[in-house]
Amino acid sequence: MRHPTARRIAQFALTALAFLTCPVWAVSQTTPHRLRISTPVPADIPVTLAAPAGLSPGLYSLKPADGPAIPAVVLSEGEHRSLTFIAGGTSNSTEFTLTPASAPTKPEGGVSITSEGSNLKIDINGAPVAVHRIDGPYKPFLFPLLGPSGQRMTRSYPMEKIEGDDTDHPHHESFWFTHGKVNGIDFWDVKKGLIRETARKIEAAGPVLGRVRTHDDWISPDGSKVCEDERVLTIYNTKGVRILDFDATLKATDKPVVMGETKEGSFGLRVASSMDAEHKDKTKPNGQIVNAEGLKDAAAWGKPSAWVDYSGPIDGKTAGITILNSPRSFRYPTTWHVRTYGLFAANPFGGPDFKTPGYGEYTIAPGQSIRFAYRVILHDGAGDPADIARWFALYAEPPAASWGE
């Protein structure tokens, strides 16, 4: 493992200081706002709505007409404001009153994001969920990634050697974002192109969500910069499932960036080996892959789809991972490099490998960018297509909202 440079350590110290004094929790708005949405929101699903520009970023109380108040958070993206909340199980309301939270400081509980050396540890109400790591030699990744019952949802190898783990493809490091052909350079495999985090900001942590924004340089074997990205990882304080949003904007700086045709990409997970949809040892129970069109296992490989679920046995129980592709993501619906041996990746550049027209090479012009957006849901039990369809509908198109005072 590589150790961070002194410059990086100083940078992380400044980030930690910025978090302790983070203005996101300071609320100056005092006038109650009335919110009406077009349809009730099911419990335990995060919803993000456009909010009035006059709302100060911070923590709020959202009171439905027929139930107790729930926490909500307003975040800013330039001049734009968004309101995010997670509906409780007792309300079926479409009308709410929004007021500032009684305590303007960062509350206890919810999502916490804390430094762990050069990495970031992510917990929900004290239970570990993930570690954002940059201490590996090749790229940033999340490991471990834990499900709602505390089980490891992704393979431990090559970070740790655990009995029963598959040991193929050492570049499948749990949860990552790379691509196998960028200006001809392989960032997917090991000992080739490198991705290095250059900046980090913890934008929020608390009762609704936690959010980390990072910047990364993609470095060729000769040390030159090929391109850069901005990543936003959001973790929600849900109970029955774990939900993480991953957004990445890939930008060409002073020269074109050619995203080449290859099956080896791009946003990927390697599921826990016990979940594999096909085992070399035929006595082991298989997991199952299924996509939005109902294609299963090997039939889902290379096909475009709005979502894919990969479920199977972990620690004697069934659990799974669903990845939803945002309609605002590049080349939605993406094609999927999802394999019965445990690889689970969204790749819109599969080209001839996938035999799907429209998903080949793409050139990003200097100064331009493309965006990738996914929601990852870790769940107990097998993936239920009805539940997944509901999760996807609210992720793809939140309820229409109107505001008043």
C-alpha cells in the first residue's frame, strides 16, 4: 500500500477542519414554507426536490399533515437549492410544513463521515457501512461495503484474503470507477494507468444523509495527466436497506479524451463470492442476476437496462445489490458488464463486445465533460422486481413539487 504524501496529509487535515466548521448546518431561514408534492412517498426511500433559492442550506424539520415531523436537509449547488428527506412509515401525506431545525449545529446520529488515516470511514447510526479508500496503489475504491444486516456485500480479495473468496481479477477492488481504454491507456487493469485523488470535501453528514465530493486525476504510465473527474458519493440514513448514490463527471482538460470501445469498464462492483450466479464448485448454491427486462444471469450481459439486481447467499442468508442507472446519466440506459462469476459493472462503451449499437467509442472535446450517475441499493433477501421498479421510479423522476409560504 502506498502512503500519502505530506501534501496530502495536510490537505486532509484542512478538510477535517472545514468539516468541523462546515456552514451547511447553519440555518438562518425563519419563515415556514409550505410544500406540496404530487404523490405520497413510500417509507425508507430518499427523495430530492428542487427547493426555493431563498432557503438557506442546513437542517430543517419537515412536518407532514398526517404524521410526526421528519428531518430534511437543504444543500446548495451553486445558485440551486435542493431539499432531501426520507419519508417515515406513518405518513401518507402530500402536504408538508418546512421549518428550521431547532438545533442549528450538526446533530448526533444519522450518517457520520470521519477520517481514518488517509481514508474516510462512513457509519449510519454507529453501524459501519463503508470505507472510502485512497491507500491502494491504483485507484480510489470503497472497502468494505456492508449491507443492512452488517454482512460484507463485496469481495474482500485482493484487500484481504478470506477463505472462500475467489482470487481471480485482482483489479476488481470491491467498488470502483475506471475504464479500460482512455486515450488508449488501460485504467481498468493493474500496473497501468493510475487514478489519484487530488481534493476532497465532506459536504454534509447528519440525520438525512452524508456526502463527500472528490476530485481525481487520471495519470498515464509516463506521469502525464490524461483527464480528471469529480465524484459525489451520497449515503442516506435509511433503515431497511442501504442506499448510496454515485455520480462522476469525467472532464477533458487541454486535449480530447477518447473513451475507447472495450468491455472492461467502468463503474463496477465485485459481489461477495458466495453470491456468484455460477460457481466452479457445482455443490454451492448460485445467486441470480436479473435486469429490468427480466433477462437473467448470462443473458443480461452486454444488454442495455435501467437497472440490474445481483442477489445470492451471504453468511447463510440471501441478500443482494441493485444498481439503478439515472436517466440523466451518459448513454442511459447503460449496457452492463455483469458476469456470473461476480463482476457487476455498468459500461456504456462495450462496443462490438456487447453487440449493441450505439455504445461504442466516444470523444470528449477539450473543456467538455460527460456525467455518470447510479444509485446502489444493498438489501436483505432476493431482489423483488416490484420493489426495484418503485425504487427506480422515485430515483428517475421525483414527485412534482410546489412551494408556498
